[in-house]
Amino acid sequence: MNRSNQALVRNPLLAMPAMQELVAMPASAEKTKIADLFKQASADARVKAEKCWRTHKAPMAAYWKAVAVYANHTSRAIRRGTLTSGGKQL
């Protein structure tokens, strides 16, 4: 498997014990809602990043871009429900 296709490379949050616990939670409406909220937070942060970039506030744009990326990583990890790397359970 190409290194860039490995789950832990594409989403480094998966290596964190707290994230592993969250992902291991049984599927439920609450878990889906949490994933949806993180997805919305990611979209909101992208909007803030773009606004900061347009107003020449590059450090804040970078901050909000990072927030967007991590919120999206969290959403995807929650939705996935299992942690795997190369076909092995992590």
C-alpha cells in the first residue's frame, strides 16, 4: 500500500487514543449528529479562512484552515466507525 493511502497518514487523528475511543462507540443517532456537527464546523471554518485571506490576515486564515482540516478529519473518523490500516484493525 502506498504510504499516502494509509489511514493514519491521511488522518493523523486516528492515532490518538481519545479518537480511537470515539470511533469505537456503537453507531447511533447521537454519533451521526456529532459527525454532522464537525462537518458543519469544518465548512464554517473554511468560510472564516477565506474571509481572513481576503482581508489580508494570513495568520488567522492559516489558523481557520487548520481548524477546518481537523474538524473534517474528526467527522470522517466518527463516520467511518472502524480504524484500519492495510486491512488490519488498529
